[in-house]
Amino acid sequence: MKKTETCLRCVILLLVVFSVQTISRAADRSIQNFVSQREKWDKLLGVPQTLEGRISTFNSLSLRFRNCPIPFYYAGKTPRLDNSVQNVEVTGHLARENGRLLFKITDLEKMPDDLEHFVVEESKIDLTNPREWYSLGDWASNRADFYNDDELKKQAQETYRKGVKAEYNQLIVKQPETLLKLADRVRDFKLPAQLSRELQHEALVLEWEQLQKQSQADEKPLLNQLLKLFPIAKTPQDKDNPQEREQYLKNQTEIFKQSDEAKQNRLLRWFYAEIVLKGILKNLAKGGSNGFEIATSIAKELPERTDLVQKYQEMQLDFDFNRVEELPRQYVLDLSQEFQKRGNKDKAKQTLVNWIESRRKKLDPNDADGR
């Protein structure tokens, strides 16, 4: 039994090694790789090689590969080529004749062009395996760069995008760190910035959700990270948009994905504002006794939220109105004047009436002026 298991392991190991070597050889056959190692050409004189790439020109004696400086001469039977042939694979060896470096072809095979090869390889991919997508994307991207092929470059980009999607779908539990790494991968692949923004945003939303579950959470690191990734979030909006803001805060990730860049920038501001507001309101005293202080902080950090400025100012005014009997005369006069400025004449008058009534009840017979 043990011998059988040992043999099985050996067979598996050999298959793995063989498959890796096969992939390596396939990669090494490209003209791109051949050209990148031109400093080794003199050491490879007479060594059999198989190379593959795109033809630039050909005639009855020789051919040239695109972006390769040396000619390839037929040492055997002259192949039949026409303008429909784009890619070939040649076998032969490097040689030097009359001081000139060249490649002698002993065998030639017509090959599918790069887009045809791409389609075939794509059909073999496990759609759920990001590594396979990335591998094909690397091949297409490298070929596209070497041959300056815009169409193949588009295919490479789409392949990378599918790989990122597959990797995202594999995440059983999404964590901020994982999503940020995936966003970095998107940038490395030079995919549209929209995809990277969506992943970064989702990571920040997850972190925010985790913070809200903590009783003594510190929002500053999250704010710093948000501004590092999206500096635009610090720019105030011309005015508040309650409907857009509230819809977004109920379903941040999905609404963000459905939005164009201009709207995303507004949503990022609402996100930033929500975190800042959470920090400001930590300092709100019981009953709103420091409402004006809170309102001042909001006006400074979130100037578009005039509704909140008014809300917390009125909270303190109501707090003071309900304890008017405890207040000194000048404070009461200022409070009444504040109500007057806000167009609340009834409350302005009632403030004075309540204070006078409270003083009358407490009036000492020996204190005639009621102070």
C-alpha cells in the first residue's frame, strides 16, 4: 500500500514538473523572449531552437519576424507562404556566416494568429479561477505591448477584468484589507479607475460598519484613509441633497456602483460627512445644552448641512427655554432676543413672561425690584 502511494506521488510530481516545463517551453518559444535574450545569441550558435511569432516579410529565400533584427533563411524545403499567414513556428539554429548572424530554418509550421490563439485559450479557462484569467491576460498584454497591437490589448484588459471579477466572487467573507489589495491589482492591470474606486469604496464602507459596532470607536484613521483615497470627499457641496444622501446611506455599496463619477464624488462627500458628524455628536451634552457649540462645529466642517446647524441651535434654545427660571436676567434677555431674530415672537415673549413669573414667585418681600 505504501509503495503504491509512493509511486502515485512520484507520478503526480512528474506530471506537475512536465506541465510546468511545457508551459515554460511554450513561453520561451516566442520571438519576444528570443529578442530579449539577444546578449546570449553568440552562445547559442548551432543549438537547436523552436521559435514562434508574427511574420513581417518573406520571400523564396528567407523571412523576417516582426521586431526581430536578424533574418531567418530556409535551410531545407522552401515553405509555401502567402499574405494570409500571420504567425509561424520555425525550428532551426543560429549561425554566423561572413560575420553576419542569422537563423537557419530546418522546419516551419503555420500557426493561428494571436487573436485566434487567444479565443482558443479563453475557451479552456475555468471561469471561476482568477489565476487562469490573469495568466491569459499576461500573455495577451505582453504580446500586445511587443507588437503594438491595440485589439489584443483590449482583449487583455477584458481578461484581467474577468479575473478580478472571479477573484471578487471567490471572497466568502469580504474584508477591507482584501478589497484594497484587489483594488491595487486593478490599478496594476491598468483597468478603468471606476472599478478600483468601487472596491476601495466598499472596503471603507465595511470598515465604517465595523466601527459603528464599537462603543469607543476612533473615526480618525478611517477619515484619513478616506481622504487619502478620495481627497474630493473633503470638498463641500454647494447645497445638501437629502434624498440622494439618504438613499445612498441606506445602501452605500450598490448605489455607488450604479453611479457615474460625478455622482460618486457627491456620494463620497455624504460618506465623509456622516463619519465627521458621528464624531461631532459624541460631544453633544445631555438635553442639547451645548447645541450652539455643536452647531458651530457642524457649520465649520459640513457647511452644506444648514439643517443640522439650525437643529442643534434650536435644541439648546429649547433646553434653555425649559430652564428659564434658573437663568440670570441678561441671559434671559439674550435668549428672548434670539427667539425674536428667528421670527418666533410668541416664544420670545413667553421667555420673558416665564422668567418674570418665576422671579415673582420667589420674590422676597424685602427685595422690591425682584433682582
